[in-house]
Amino acid sequence: LPITSSSARQTFVKALEKRCSPEQLEEIDFSAVLEYVCHKSFLHREKGEPAKDATMMERTEPGTTYLLEPFVERDSMSMLFGPGKRGKSTLALAMGISIATGEPILGPIPQTLNGTKNVVLYLDWEDSARVYEQRLRAILKAAQVTLPPKTMFYKPVLTSLVEAAPSIRREIADLGVTFVICDSVTMAGKGPPEEAETKRAYFEALSSFKVSSQSIDHVSKADQSTPYGSVVTLNRIRNLWLVDKAQEEGAGRITVSLNHTAGNHSEQRKPEGFHLDFKRDNLGDLEAIEFSHADPNSIPELNKDQPLWKKIRSILQAEQHPMTVAEISSVLEDTFRIGYRDQNIRTELDRHLQDHFLKKKEGSSDYWSIKPPTTHDN
């Protein structure tokens, strides 16, 4: 119930009065009771949490910053965002299954606090229960994992998150939920998605759940490097990952990269990458979704927004043999549809010589290759 809306309160009072007999209506003034409750609720909300003595606060248990490092922070809001058809929902579901089962489906091992199990709630505004069920079973089958009872729940939502929040909070308490997935922010908003108030209300409702969360959001056609709509998202989300996809490598396979664009609680994390293999049965139904690690630095299509030297590095890694500047230039143009002057390429190679590249002279030509890594490049 929006406690500051007089029309909403009046509608609620009328609904209560319809449930009562004339005798009960004479005894109870629902309008006055509701006014009192709303006033008290508003004062409690305005007061907020009491101030705490910093010297008396409990120390955070070591190793409990994340539910699933580095993608899902504990007791915080995380997000996957990107253009459509990038596998965001499938990735979020795989993260949820991993957290619910304790199995490292994406590589990282999920964390629990004091040995308690995690319970996941998937809130869906985008797809149907049938699509969710197919993906769920396909991921479990490929990973050879069994989902324990009452560790993962699915809920289709027909109203905005703001309107559904009270009933969702009750379910979170009843089911013991520790992690919520919201798919997606644009569909769950109450109002135009580009407006700041829509995003502010969404995140306020989400934070009221007081559990870890992973939201999924889209991007605009004009700017595909930030979540769709207001800058409020960048200010509220503490762990933000841009999902991009390389061209399909063949029937049933896509490769995605996850680039860390915001991390207010930690340092910038290195990019992550995954191959997603979709296997279908003889009838064409989805049977299994298998995840395997991919090095995003070695896939040129995933480096289109990177600095020139990183694009060069990705091409040398993909080609796996020494190349001249002219050869690098040709592949750069074919891959990124951008022409680079040989002098600019040579300047970047010389600037990062010894750190990332090696040069060997053969006859009158210089051949460039990747320096074997000693540490992870970010």
C-alpha cells in the first residue's frame, strides 16, 4: 500500500468495508485506523535505522564478501546488463543454481555463512515458466547437478516490483530466501524506464528485501555501455557487469564476456568470459546448456571497445603466430571494421613492448607476438 497516496488509502478502506457487516462498520472506523497506521509507518520509515556505536559493531566474517565471487556481493545489489540476446538471463540463472546447490557451475565456488544453505528466488517479468524450466533443467543436466528441494523458487510477476514488493517480502521471509534474481529492471519498473524516479523506486523496493540480489537490465541503442535510463543505476548498484557476445561460432554456441564497469566495494575486476553450448534433442527441444571458461582477451569480437593495444593483443592471441604490422592491420580492419594506420599500430606495439609484446626481426621485417604472461593483465 502506498502510504502517502490518499486515493490508494481510500480504495483500501472501501475494500475493507465491503468485507464487513453493518454492525462491524459501526464499531470500526477503518479510515481512522488506516490513517493512524500509515502515519506511524511513515514516521518509522523517516526515522530509519538507529545509529550504532562503531566500536561495538560486529566484525565481518573473513571470506564472506561475496555469495558468488566476483559476480554477486553478499547483502548488496549486483547487476548484469547489456544488449538483447546476450545470454544475461541464462547466466543469472546459472549463478542462482550455483548459489542454491553450492556447485561451481561457472568456476567460482559459492560461499555460505556459518554453514547455512542459500535459497534463491527468481522473479520473472520477461519469460514464461516453460522457458525458465527448460533452462533450469538444461543447466542442471550439463553440470550433472541435482537441485535440493526448497532451495530455488520461481515467481512470475505481473505488476511492478514496487507494487509486488509487500507480498514478495512475505515470501522471502517464509521461504528463507537469501538471494533474489530480478529479470528485468526495465519490465519491473513502475513508470517510464528512462526516468530517475522509476529507477529510484525500483531500487528502494529491491533494497527493502534485505538480501543479496542480481538484477538484469538492458541498454539503449544510443549508448550500449551503460544500463538503460537514469544514472540512478550507476549510483545505486555496487557490482555492475556489462555482458557482451561474440559472433556465434557455430550451431549452438555463443561466447560472452563480462566486463566489470562499477565496483564501489572492491577494486575493478578483470574481465570474465564463458562459452555457452546449447544442446538440443531430436525434436529441437533444449536439452543441456554447458558452460566453459573463455579468455575474453583472446576473442577479438569481445574487444571492440578496448584500447588499440588490447585489440592487437587479442588478434595475436587468436592467430597464435607472429605477425607483421601489415598483417595485424589487415586483421584489425576485417574484425572491427575500422582502418588503423600502420604507424599508429607500430606506436602501440612499441609502447607496450616488453610488457605485453615481443618483437623479432626476420630479414627486413619485424614480427610481433604475445609475451608469455607472468601475471593477469587487466
